[in-house]
Amino acid sequence: MEAAGGVTPKLMIFEENKSCIKTIKNPVNHGRAKNIDIKYHHIRDEVKGGEVIVKYCETATMLADIMTNGLGGPRHKDLTAALDVHAWSCAQQ
């Protein structure tokens, strides 16, 4: 990838599913993964070409959970703190 001002950083994907990471990094078609639509194999090419980096991230530290999962109070509080998100309302102007 190259931007107008030079080389752009590689895309970093943090994944909590180890099987998913193994499937992406090993281009051999696995018998158990036959049902994966061919359009999703594009990520394999991007990883192989060095444009995308896939790294493992433990579920406990997955910050994206706040955007994708319903969370209990303590977990929500931990993730909002990790993202440095604070409560705000129009009355606080």
C-alpha cells in the first residue's frame, strides 16, 4: 500500500479465534472449511502479500467487544476505561 505521502502502515487485524487465524495463515483448503464462501479467501491473499497482519488477541482484552456484544456492567466499565471513553450529555455544555 502506498499513499501520496509515502508508504502507509499495514492493516492489523486482532482476532480471538485461533482456528480462524490458522485457516487464514494456511492456504491449504481444509476439509472442515469447505463451506467458507470463496469471497472470504481474499484475506489469505492479503496476508500472504504482507498487506494485512493477523494477530491473536485474548477475549478478555478484545476492545471491539464493546461495539459488537451485549456486555454486563463490569465488562462495559472496563472496556470504556480502556478506550478512554467518558460519559457526556448535552447538559454538561
